[in-house]
Amino acid sequence: MAKPLLELERITVDFLKEEGPVTALSELSLQVFPGETLCLVGESGSGKTLASKTAMRLVEYENGRISRGNIWLGEQDISTWSQERMRTVRGRRAAMIFQEPMSAFDPVFTVGQQLVEAILQHGEKTAKEAWRHAVHLLGRVGIPEPELRMKMYPGELSGGMLQRAMIAMALSCSPELLIADEPTTALDVTVQAQILHLLQELKEEYGMAILLVTHDLGVAAEMADRVAVMYAGRIVEEAPAAELFERPLHPYTRGLLASVARAGLPRGTRLPSIEGSIPSLTAPPAGCRFHPRCPQAVPQCTQSEPPLAGYEGGRRAACWLAEEPGNPESPGGGWQAEAESPAQRSGDDADRRGSRRLEPAAAFAGVRHHDAGTAGEPGTARVPQPAAGLPDAGHGTRVFAKEAAIRSLSAAAPAAGEPGGSPLLFEVRGLCKAYPFGAACCGGRRAGFLPSTASR
Ligand SMILES: Nc1ncnc2c1ncn2[C@@H]1O[C@H](COP(=O)(O)OP(=O)(O)OP(=O)(O)O)[C@@H](O)[C@H]1O
Ligand code: NI
């Protein structure tokens, strides 16, 4: 097996608080291999951001202390390096992007000035070359009219554009590792999908590894080669993405997956959620930290802490009851979905009144695939079949629309070169994604044009 690019080895991080030291990460170990995407998932407060900041020795700026463990970047243990020396790593071998792109920019300088400065820091380019490279990078991340944007201030760009500009900034040093903390959480679903797609492309183009922090299992399913699940400052499970989603070993992972909406459940089904909340790190529960919330806990779980043990297929899990992969067991074990009463649904139904329905699963494809399918009279609208139009978003993830409906049907002006005359405007609500774990996340809407055909 290849050597890890980044390895946190039994890392413990403490914060000094008034009530005494709080151990926020305990004996955390993880590896990121060259060229892979490792997703770090878990509920809010589980320590994902902290783990990613620790990798770059940034916790020390927040009064955090790495009290134990090593941080390997390639062959070097950077855990004892001076902050001065760390500057040769940050923004060079490894770059970081965040949820809030404004934090990466200084509002009083133009985007171009800041990009050029970042490029010049590497000392390989003249000012003129740096400017050209900056324009190239902005174009590469999908910013239209990059020369124009170079002269703009960060506050003048939209959230999505600024996110792209931050990615361009991260790329300016061609890093081996990109650390991305919830990079798309603040964006609407369409822009989110575009940015994730861009990251995938750039990863291949630059041969980067990505450490992606996300609380969104859908994002993890789309992006991850491997997934590490965190709970209360520890890794509780780690596995190749497909295996983790198909057969989670830890009850916590099963709980997280069960709380994601699934295709095939009756409309209005109330999803199970994990009762309770993450324990206080000042006084974590004895034994397994998850036991107070675990539907499967046995007495042993309250007494001793399960180690992060290895299982078949390069998997690891910290649970006394984790089974060996290969044992058939339902992934939802311990967590049940509940049907909702019809009364609770009526609001939604009212919302749909007046909408005409398209074949589910297809409308999304109509946006680009002008050659397949037919849009006909209201009520008889047919749109391309998924096989014709739906790209596999990676790792078996498919996008489909659950409640596709023509909200407003209007004939728009014929587009130049449009086969079959004027297209029809449609709007799709409730975009869903079918994930390998059988789940579908809903939400979001999309408008587009369906092609009409000459046969009409
Ligand atoms: N600067 C700090 N000072 C003190 N404690 C901190 C600090 N940063 C993080 N912590 C502790 O570490 C825990 C984990 O925080 P972290 O931000 O890593 O969670 P997260 O998993 O990224 O959550 P979210 O999904 O909300 O971003 C916090 O609950 C807090 O107790
Ligand atoms: Ni976070």
C-alpha cells in the first residue's frame, strides 16, 4: 500500500479552560493517501474542524495544545516544527478552503492583487507571469470574465464566485493536499453541486489529495474514496466509502445514515434521529462515549472503551459489537423510520396544487439532453429517461427529481439552432440524489428548458 501523504498518529489536543483542560481530540489517528479524498463526517461538535486544523498546526493559534501524537507529512513529523517553519507547508504543500470564503480574503485588496501576491510568494514567476497565471486560475475555476474579476474586491463577488476564487487561491501553489472544511455548506444546492464537481476535476487534474470535512453524508457519498466518522473527538469508524455506506459497522454510523431521507419510503415518513446530543468533553461518559445514545449498548459498553479495531477490507471500527463484514445484517439496524399521519402532509399537497407532474426521475435530465424525449401537451409531458440523461455523479450516486412538476409552462423564444422549435420552461422541485446506501436527500429546485419536438 502507498505511504500516506498526511498521517495523524494518536493525536490528542487539549484546550485550557477555566474549569481545567478539556481534551477535544483523543488519540485520533487518520491517514490521507496521495490522490484520494478522505471525508471526515460526524455531528456538529464532533471535532472535524479541529482535526483538520490540527493537521496544519493551526489549533495552536486558538490556545489549543497538541499534547500527544505525531503529524506526518510524507516522511516528516511536523508536530514539533516551529510555526515559522510551518509557513513553508501551509499554502504550498497543503492548502485550506473554508465554508466562509470572505475569511480567505482581505476586503481592502482586489481579488487579483491577492491572487498575484500568493503566486509571487513562491518566487518562481515575474509579476507579469503571476498576473497571467492568476487570470488563468480564475478562468479554470469557472469564473467568467476573469480579467474583469481580477480588479474586483471580494465583497463584489457572489458567494459562489468567491468560493471559486478561494479555490483558485488554494490552487496557486499546486498543493499535494487540499483541506476543505464544509466548502459548500453555505451555498444553494445547484452551486454546491457545481463546486463539488469542480473539486473532483481539479483533484484529478492536479493529482491532489483532499481531506474534506462535511456533516452532509450526501456530499461524502459523492466525493469520498474513504470516509472517517467522528464522534466526541474520536474516530469511531473508517472505511472505503462504498463499504461504509453499504454496511456500516458502528451503531453511530448506522444512526447517521438512517437519519438521511431515503427513496422508497412513504411520503411524509418521519425519519429516525439519534436521540440526545454529543456529550460534554469536560466529563465524557465512561466506556464507549456513544453508549448513552446507543440502541444496542450492552453492559460492557458502559465499562470499557472499545479500541479502534481493524476489520476485513481495510476497515476500522470502535465498537464492542461491530461485526466482521460479510455477516448479513440490515444497515438500518436499531433505527426505524415512522410513517407520518396524513394530516401532517396536507401543507405539502396544497403546495403542489396546480402543478402538472412529469415522470419522476427524469426532469433533471431534460435540461441538457435535447435529443431525447418529448414534451407534449400539458399532462402528457414526457421527458428523457434517466439512462439517457442522468450522469453518474460518482460512486454510484444518481441525481433524480422526486416531485418533478411543470410549475409554469410557457413557450420561450426559440433558441438558435434549437432542434424541434421552442423549448418549454419547467421547474423541478425536490431534487433527490440516490446514494449507494439507498438514501436520497431532497431539497432544492431547478428550472430549465425542456425541448419540444417538431412532431408536436
Ligand atoms: N478554540 C477552541 N477553544 C475551546 N474548545 C474548542 C475550540 N475549538 C474547538 N473546541 C472544542 O472542540 C469541539 C469540536 O469542535 P469542532 O469545531 O472541531 O467541531 P465540528 O465537528 O467541526 O463541528 P461543526 O460541524 O459544527 O463544524 C467543540 O465542541 C469544542 O468543545
Ligand atoms: Ni466544523
